[in-house]
Amino acid sequence: MPRSTTRRHFLAQAAAGTAALSLRPEAFAQSDWPRQPIKLIVPYAPGGANDVTLRLVSKQVSEKLGQPILIDNHPGAGGVVGTGIVARAAPDGYTIGVGATSTLIATPMTNPASNVDVAKDLTFVSLLAVAPMALAVNPSVPVRTAAELPAYLKAHKGKMSYGSMAVGHFGHVAIKEMSDLYDAAMVHSPYKGEAPLVQDLVGGQIQMALVTPPGVRAMAEAGRLRLLAVTGTKRIKLFPDVPTFAEQGFDSPLFRMNAGWIGIVAPAGTPAVAVRRLEAEYAAAVRTPEVNQKLSDLGLEPIGADSATFAATYASEKVVWRELLVKAGVEVKD
């Protein structure tokens, strides 16, 4: 080999070596992410709608990433347990979590046990779906649409009762806002979950509640409950004949906002390469026909939004939730 060629070869190798040495160690560590299984912390018990959703979507993401996504359920304290695990995990892209309106907004505001500062401790990855709710009444209530409600509530001040799945739940604060707006003085009854709430709604112990569409589908189709409206900005596939509140003249931002959402979060400081890849793959999975249809069947509206949209949704809705909780008399943490 001529001396000039050898010298050029040596200089090229030296330059490559210098460039490599200038890279931070984490760049090497993450350049071929993912290199091992990813753990997905779910702050709910197995079998619920949110758990089913995450398993379905994550299966498709796992196939695209070429690594297993291991579902790890950590229910407890309204999501405090699972969310705390994610916030304290190593920010290496191999631990992610599920974030919902309840676990990222309501619980941190109202549960003294929550020590997670969502905006500082977590990174928003992808907003998967929103969860509309339906306003259901017992058939003894002689109204056919939500538009007829204001007049009926005013005429029956103090005589109507409503239930919710918990104090501070959307079903509590939203109907409390409605009661105040129309001076209805409705009585609130909190329940430990939706099943007993629906049972009493059907039985007539309470007259009204905001419920999940899948949770009352059978009762509504059998005529044992009447659905008057759904939250959000468009009708849902599960009940296409039920109009939104907005369609019926309710112009409050409260009723245009969905009761909840579900998305993927990661510990703060998770490398951008991992966040961007997860963001893209989860969004793509939500848009596949199989997942899209399954989410719709569960009463969810598929979204598949990016990290920035998820963060903006959290920030804007947190303000609304704080106001609603305070109005409902719920003690809110600073």
C-alpha cells in the first residue's frame, strides 16, 4: 500500500475515533433502543377496560419494537401506587406507565398519599384514547333529551338524586355543576364503583348518573335506563343515536371535555430516542383497524396523539378539573 494511502487511512480512522469519543455514553446506550423487554406499569387491577386497552395496544407495539412489553399491574390508592413506581423508575426507556385523567389529575389533587409531581416527574408519551360518558336516567324521569332537563330540574328542586363512582369523579363534579347551574339542589350519592351505581339507578334509588357507555349498554338496550346525552365533541359508535350535550345546547366547556383519557407516560428524563419511538408506535397501533374497532367497542374514542398534544391536554384540563373539584366542595391540594 502506498505511503500516502496508508496516511489517509490512518487519519480517517483517527477522525472516526475522535468523533466516537466525543459522543456521550448515553448516546451509545440508546442508539439501538430497545435492546431488552420493556415493563409497562398499569395502576389498575387486571381485567378492567383500561387494562384490556393497554394489553391490546401494547401487543402491536411489542411486535413493531421487536421486544416484549411486560404488563405489570400495581393497583391501589386511586393510582398512587402504580404512578409512583413509574415516577421513581430509572429513566432508561425500559419502564413506562399508564396515565389517565384520574391518576394524573384528580388523584394528585385530592389524595394526600400522592407524592408525584406529574409535570416534573413524568414525561408524556402518547395520548391513546378519550373516554366519553353518557348521561343516564331512570325511566321514571319523564324526559327524553338532555335539552328537556333544565326545566324539569327547576320544577323538581331538591327532589332529584344522582350517583357517581366516587367523590371527585367526573360523574360527581359534572352533575354537581349542572345542579348548581339550574338551581336543582340535587342530592349526591357516591358509590364504590360503577356496578352498584348502575344497580341503584335501574332500581330507582337514584334518578340520574353519568356512566360509561359499555357499563350500561345492556340496560339501555333493554329499556331499563334511558340515555340522554354523551360528553365530548362527537357522537360515539356504541350509541350513534344519542346526541352530545353540545348538540342539545349545553355550551359549557365541561360537557365538551371528555370525562377521561388514557395514555402512555414515562419517567422524566427518559431519552428522547425512546420517547419518540414509543410515541410513534403507540399512535400507529391505535390507528390499526383491529385496535380502533376494539377501543370503540369499549366505549373509547381512539386518538393516538403525540407527546406534545398529550402534555397540552393535561395542562388545559387540569385547570378545569381544579375549578370543578373546588366547586363540588372537594378539598384540593396546593
